[in-house]
Amino acid sequence: MSKVAKDKPTLAQQMQQLDDTLAWFEQPNIDIDEAYKKYEQGIALAESIQEQLTAMQNKVTILRQKFDQDA
Amino acid sequence: MADPVFRVSELLAVLNQTLEYAYPSVTVEGEIASYKISKGKYVFFDIKDEQGVVPCFMMVYSLRQPLEDGMMVRLTGQPRVTAWGKFSITVRQVAPIGEGSLKRSFDVLHAALLKEGLFNAERKRTLPVMPKAIGLITSAESAGYADFIKILNHRFGGVDVQVANVHVQGAHAAPQIINALQYFNQQDSPPDIIVIIRGGGSAEDLAVFNDEPLVRAVAASRAPTVVGVGHETDTSLCDLAADVRAATPSNAAQIVVPDRHAFIAHTAQSQKSLYNYITAHIADVNKIASQARVRMATDLQAAIAAYGNRLMSARRLLAQCDPKAALQRGYALVQTVSGKSVTTAADTKPGDMLTITLARAILNVEVRYVKSSKR
């Protein structure tokens, strides 16, 4: 929350982009060339998302401090 | 040697010194009687069993759970003799014991906090779907912790988990958990979710999570809280004060992060949908193109046929106009020697030489007479 927003979209944003691409195909009268571009972008995005999801790891740190002052 | 002679206050001082030396702290179990709070600050009660009674005293801020006459409690404190010669225990901590007493204490506090609105649904915040930072408060040696981490790691990644290692039962637990909550909430960047977990245990073990200052600290947390204590059926006041209650530590891990496998399946499904969309569109375009081709072919054929017909008609017409055809039919072409056609009587006179072209011969003839015929 305090980190400066990076240019690379977050995983949540990428997944939203993929949903938006799918929604684009629902509109009537789409141009076939545009459709093919969107298709390729969508497939690549989906693959990238899957790779990220598979590779993601958590970082677990046990804090050194003691919490035993009287509260 | 003669017995020492004390003044009264000296006797009391000596007795108290002896007590302090021999029993600096005692832990006693018994039943509460004559419980009262004076001036909102001073708590007085007796602790007793079938054969004895000891008066107790404490300050109200040391009370962490409500007490009532008839409750069984375990207390720790310092025995002393007061200036009025009364034996008393100055209580440092006291907690109900036994399921009956624990339940009564729970009920009293529950009713009070419910009335205050601490458990209201409107206070509950929604958790972020993909947290980046989690503050975990638990005992790092416990099975509950191990289960939580294992399920968290399996389900999702990219989370920075800070673990506050605390007691989760006994007298030190509640203050430590409160300190850990404060620690996380006071960070420059508090975690997206604070999780408090402990595994199953006895009613007394779990009573920590009915500790009033702790329950209030959970309710007051800046960061959203998830509390997962005990088993499915255990509900503590901390559970009720939290933003989300987890049935168990494992359930807490399921609540705080999504399942990456479900997301992966969803993206695979999206790829299938994209493929279906594009092939449907290609099929559409193909269909339109082939329909156009068929139309073009039909139109072209029709046009060619039409021209063909016209050509044939023109040829026939032309053929009819071909002078050779007339000759074949027996007609003759009559011309003067200069090549001019003879069609009327005026075109020639007797004695002229004419050329007659037949189908397969040419005659050179002299005119004998000319007679006009009107048709």
C-alpha cells in the first residue's frame, strides 16, 4: 500500500484486462483484423497470467521481537 | 531469650515481610462470593471453598473477564495482612475456570458488547481479494500455524507474511496478542489483513479469546481482521468482533487468499472462449465470402449466357444478311462491269455487258431487253 505504483499492471489488473478482451468479442459487427489482434493478445495474456500464478511464492518472516510487555 | 515484643504496626510489617518472602505469589482456585465494585475502581470479593474464605482485592482495570458470585475462578496474587489486621490477597490476574463459569462469563461480556454494537454487521469490512501483506498472530510452534502456512502456500503466492510469535493460551496470551495487534496497526504500512489463529483446545485455553481488552483491540484494529480459533464449533468473542470469522486456522488460509488453481482454470477457459470466438468469426467471414463468390459466379454465368444468346442472335442475323447465303439459295448478284449493282430497269439498258455472280460461277452476259416490274 505504500509502494509507488509500478508501470507493470498487477495480477488483478491483468486478469481484468483478459475479462475485458473477452467482453469485446461479445459486441456485434467486429472487424476481423481487429478480432485476430485481440485474440492473439488475449491468448498471450492468459499464458502470462498462468505462468505468474504457478510461479508465485509467499515470503514468511517470523518477527524477532517479543510481545510480552503488559498490555 | 525472651520473645520479641512488637508494636502492632511492627507485627504487621514483619508478618507481611515473611509472607512476601515465603509466598510472594500464590495461585488459588475457588468460588467467588460477595463480589462488588466500589467507586468504579476497586474490586472486592471473597474466594472460598467448603471450609474457608479469603478476601480478595484488585483494581478494576486488572479485570479482563466479567466475574460473578458463584463462578469458579483461578487467581494469582500476593497475600498480605492489611493495616486492619485483615488477611487479603491482592489479585494480579483472575480468570473463570470450568465450563460453567467460563460460559457465564462469556454470556455476560457477550451481552454487554453486543449492546455496545461491537459485533454489528455494518462494522465488518470486506477483505482485499489478493492481499500483498498479511500480519499473522499465533504461536509459531503450533500445528495451527503449520496448517495455515501450508494451505496458504499451496493456494496462492506473492504474499509477504509477517508472523508475530505469541502465547495463545495462559495468562500472558491476551496482553501479547494485544501488543502484536498494536505493532501491526502502527506500522507505516499496516498489512492488508491481520490474522489471529490458534488450534483446538480446552474451554480454558480458548477463553483467552474472550478476554475483554483483547476483544476490544480486535474490534478497534485499523487493518481488517480474520480470527480463526479452535474448531468449527468454537465461537469466541474475538471471532464475533473480527471482520471475518474463520472456523479453524486452515479455514483462515482459505479465506484470506484465493485459489490460484481456480484462477488458472478460469484463464484456460478464457483461452478456449477466445479460440471459439475467433473461429466463429472466421467461419462467419468465410461464409460471407463464399456466399459472395457463389453470387458472383451465378451472376457471371447469367451474364455470359445472356451475351452468348445475343451473340448467337447476332450471328444468325448476320448469316441471314450474308450475300453468299442468298447465292446458295439460287439468287444471283447482278452487277455492271464497273461493279455497280443492278436492281432496277434504270440501272441498265439493252446491249450493256453485265456480270452475274452465281453461287459457283460467274457469267458475263449481254442485256437483250429490259422490262420494269412493279412490286
